[in-house]
Amino acid sequence: MHPSAVPGSVAVRGRDTGRSAGIVVLVVVLAIAGAGVFATTSSARSFFPKTWDASVAPIAAEVASLRGLAFEHPVAIRYLAPKDFEKQIGSAGQPDASARAEIQREEAVFRALGFVGGKVDLLKEARAQSTSDTLAYYDLPSQEIFVRGTTLDVAHRVTVAHELTHVLQDQHFHLQKLQQRAADSKVTDGSGLKGLIEGDAVRIEQEYLKQLSAADHKEYDRESAAETTRVGNETSSVPDILQVLTGAPYEFGPQAVRVLVAAGGNGAVDAALTGDPPSSGVFISTGDVATAVGVKVPTLPADGVQIGPTEAFGPFETLLTLAMRVDPVVALSAADVVSGGEAVTYRSRGAMCYRVALQPRFPHSRAFLVAAFRSWAKGRSRSTVDSVPDVVQFTACDPGTGAPVPDSKPLDSAVTLLALRSNVTVGAATAHAPGDLARCVGRVFAAKPGVEKLVIAIGAGQPTAQQAMQLREVSAATGVACRADSDSGLR
């Protein structure tokens, strides 16, 4: 369950700002749907163009300057009509019997965790998402950029800046090797790495947009609005959880990268990309690139037969699961104190079940995690919190296609809260607070009663005198708590 396999990079997406996340079981579905960190539809090439496409050359020069890296060589730019582009990005074909079985497993796990209800076709919805909300993508095997359409308007230029950042990453750090190392990890998955890769590209995309003219900005806003409407219409049936999953690297990844940049510039991003693969906690503890701790695979019941591979289950997955049924502050607090986890799918008594073992960050955090998952499991058929020492273990079984479609509001609230505190963390880091202190500021600030509603009420406008006073009071209290102890707010 993670965002390591999502549609190609996009500058304009048909999803609400601040909605994002990721979960392990989508890997096969999205891969079959023509997704992936980058599409893999072409065979390897043995040559590259001597010069950049004339329309792309100035974008490449600006991207190289912003990223602090030089291109080793130009890459080809392939312009395709929209229908041909969608055919190209979705050209993986029909799944074989093994892949279909894996998709059915993933659908059962999604129902077991309460993410979807009824009969859902994840493959169909993932394909709709991947083919609709992509303006351009960098193809790793061929090392080419494919563009939707035959001209570069402002939105396409900004998207190409994003993809050119991937070219730089690939030429300097060998993205396929980084992805393979994350895939081979014993304790984590590719979600954290995906967040860093896309977060870096979104950061450069945004910096490129900033230096455009006022007229270009106006045109970009117009084009973005039109794209958002188009994508929204084409993906209206896509489940909320799937839209949240595919958005995480593009929404929370940039925040993580900006915390790194505030501490050490582009060099800090380079070190994070090439270091040990971070866990999904990079989305929860913004900019914390620590890898997960090892956790023993959960023991199955006597009649349990394992289905599919063992999977990593980390802080981000914890948030999404609890957020469906638990107060968002509690869900996020629980995610904060997860340092690693493993999950396994199995069949028992005719049902597909999912068992997860989580390692608390602190020994005293276990009681809080157990209570959070017991609240989540209450009233759910065949969902239990198991009594095992040291770790927190819970089990959820597929209720079947008759399960009701879940309310999306709790998930939206939790992701909005995470977005709020990520922004506060970035603000603190930009003001020269060290990473741990900046994360503490975001964590404590967002957990204060009424803060989320206060910030939403202010929106993009100016706060009233009363609102400004409330913000000052909360900020002052947060600063005092975090300067005294950077672990403030951790359960």
C-alpha cells in the first residue's frame, strides 16, 4: 500500500489540493495500468540527440540551473496526439491469470481495511487515473520524454520542467538502480523514495513557474483550471482512496524535500535520494528520511494460507487505515509513533484477511496504538486487535462485495490535517529551525484544539484581529513546548 507506483508525472492534476497518500497493495494494479514512477513502454535506445528540441532547450537550461546539476546529454522529446499519448501510457495490455489473482487480492484488502465498498475494479480505475491526469512523462528504458499534444503551452512547459528534473536525477543517480534497491529492501518499500523523486521534481517545477512572466502565470492558471475540469470529468468514478494514494508523492513529497533543502540545499536532496530508502514516514514526519525498523512477519492462524508477498506497512499506511474510522488527530498521532511494520494477506475460513504487525517508536507508545486500533476495529466484522507482546498487531478480513461504500469525509479530514502540519513544518524549517524542531512545531501546532478549523476559516485571506491573536497564542505555546523538548506531541 504505497505511492511508489503511480501515474507519470503531472503538473496539473484533477484532485483537490492537499489530498494525497499511499498504500502497499496498489503496486501490481498500477503497474498493469501503465503506471509506475515512470512509464516503461519503449525498448532501450543506443543514441541520443546532439541538441535539445528547440522549444525545450531554454527550459532545460533553467532546470539545470535551478537543480544545480548539468545534463550529461540531451534526450528526445516525443510529441503525441492526446489519443496516441493515452494509448502509449496505457499500453501494458490485459493482465494474465496471475496478475488478475493479485488484483483480486488487492481489492479484497482494500475492502478489509475499509477503503472501498462493494465491487470495485481497481485496474479499470487506475487506468483511468493514469491515462487522464498526465501531460508528459519520462520513459526510463528509452530515456525519452513523451508529451501529450503537439505544442508546448505554459502548462506543458511547466510539466516538461518537472520531467527534465527526472532526466537529471536519472543521469546523475540512476533511478532504476535506486528503485531496485528500494524494492529489495527488507524493511521498507518504494513509497518514501517515490516521494523524494517526485517531490524534487515538483519543487523544480514550482521554481520554474515562479520565474515566468505575469502573463504566463495568468495563462497557466487558465490552462490548469481547464485541465482540472477535464481530468475531474474523466476520473469521477475513481475511488477517493485511489486519488489520495496517487497524489501523495506530488503533494507531500515536495514538503519533505523543502525541509531537506532548508537544511542543506540541493546537496541534502542528493544525499537523501542516494541514501538508504526512507519509509513512508517521510510523508508523516516531513523531511525525516530514516528507513523503517525491522519487524517480524505476523504469524498466521492454524488454518491460514498466505496469499501474495509480505508487505511493508509504515506510518503513512497507519494514518490512512485509522483515518477511515478514528478522529484525525488520533490517527495522525498514531502514525507518528510507528517506526516500522509488516503485513501479510492470507485466506482463512473462506475469507481473504490482512494481518499487520507494527513496531511502536517507544515502548510506552504501544498502549496508545492498541487503543487507537481497537477504536478502529470496534463494530467491524472480523476485525480484531491481537494480544501479542511488544508489537501492535491487528487483523481485518474482507467483508465481501456487499460492504457499503465508505464516507470520504474522515479521510479528507485526516489528509487535510497532515497537509496543514506539513506546511507549518516547512515554514519552521525555512525560518532556520533544525529538522526535528521544525517537525515538532508542525506536530504540536496542528494538534492544538480548533487550529485546523481556524486555519481553514482564514484560508487565503487575511486573519481578523481575533484570529491573528489566536494564531499568536498557539504559535507561542508551540514554540515554548518544542524548544523545551523536540519530542513534544509524541505519544
